[in-house]
Amino acid sequence: MAQNSVFEHFARAGFVVSGIVHLIIGYIAIRLALGGGGSTADQSGALAELAGKPGGAIALWVGTVAFTIMGLWRLAEAALGSSSTPDADSTTAEVIDRVKAFALAVVYFAFAFSTFGFARGSGKSSGGQSAGITTRLMQSGVGTAALVAGALIIVAIGGYHVYKGVSQNFLEDLEGTTGRLVQWLGTVGYIAKGLAIAAVGVLLILAVSQSEPNKATGLDGAFKTLGAQPYGVALLAVAGLGIITYGLYSFAMALYTKM
């Protein structure tokens, strides 16, 4: 499937849309740091801003298709293995790669669903949805345990992003000569995004431990919590720049990702 040129072009377009979304999230975070209001600093806020721009609706429909195809691409890798790494070092490595591909497929399908909602004018704040789901799950012991497990997984995913940036093993996902700029964008971008993801998990743990589900407001809540700390304005601005850096790296992935 991934060898089909039309499929590949749409999948690569998904990286471009993802890059645009991250640029907007970073911009909103910096705007919050400077005292501005407006949209929430997360994916839903970025999609809402994009929807309000000229041509935004078209971009959202393209993004919906692109994210769906990216999900199908990763799903195919999960089922059939990656064509970019046919000679896996071991069965264990291949299993890990397939699990990672399946997890990415779930993420991309979630992006597609969210983008579809904003494309047809019915998008909702992900922060409010997160708090509502947390409230319902906290009403039972099983639900609370699931929230804690989910939070730990989110922190682990964030930690993996940080590791990927520090170790620069993201370069294994790319083909061709990328240059130092791409390496720098990937390193800074993965570290920044990893820290942001981990912060979301930590806030979810705090929300459960303190029985305050309203604290589980996703990335927007993480940014606003960061902004409330000493030197929060500077920290929030740096975080926003980091997310923007990941957005720029997403454009590089559109060009160089192995498919």
C-alpha cells in the first residue's frame, strides 16, 4: 500500500498538516505567554484557528484525508511489517516496531476524527472532553486505575520522545541526506514535544490523586500550568518555540520520511 504514489503523496501531506497544527499550537502558547487570550493551546485550539482562516475549511478536509491515509499506512506496517526496515535485527525488534506502528495508527485516526469534526463545523475543545471523561472514569475504582495506567503510558510516551530527540535515532526514520538543520530541528522538536506530552500525563496523575478532574485538560492545561510557575512567561514562550520547532521538523518529515 505504501508504495502507491497517490497514497504516499497524501501520507506526506499529513506531515505538512501536522506541521501547520504544531506551528499554530506553538503560536497560541507564545500568545498566552504574552498575555493574550483566545484559543486553547492544543490541537483543538489550533484546528479551530485554522478553520477560521480563509481556505481553512479546505485545509481541514485535506488534513482529514491525509491523517486517515497516514493511519492506514501505519496500520499496514503493523500488520505486514515496515518495508523500510525489512531486515530487522530480531523478532523482538520487529514486534516492537509493529506495536509502535499500531499505536501511531491509532493516533493518526484520532487526528483524522478530530480534524473531520472541525472541517464540518462541529469540533469541540479536547480539554473539556478530557476533563469530562476523567470525571466519569473517576466514579469507579476500575476507571481510576485505568486513568492512572493511561497517565503512566502518556508519561512514558513523552519520555520516549525526549529519548528520541536526545539520541537522534529519529534519523533512522529518514532517507537521503538531511543536513544539520534537519537534525537540529528534530532534536529540539522531539525533546520539546516529549516534555509537553509528559506534562499532560503528570497533570492527569495529579487530577486523579487530588480528585480534581478539571485539572485533566490536556496540553492546554499543561501550558497554562507552566505559565503559572515562577518565570512562567519565559518558560511558556520557550515551550511554544519548542513546539514550533517540531512543526518545522514535520515539514522535513514530509520530504524525507521512509515509506
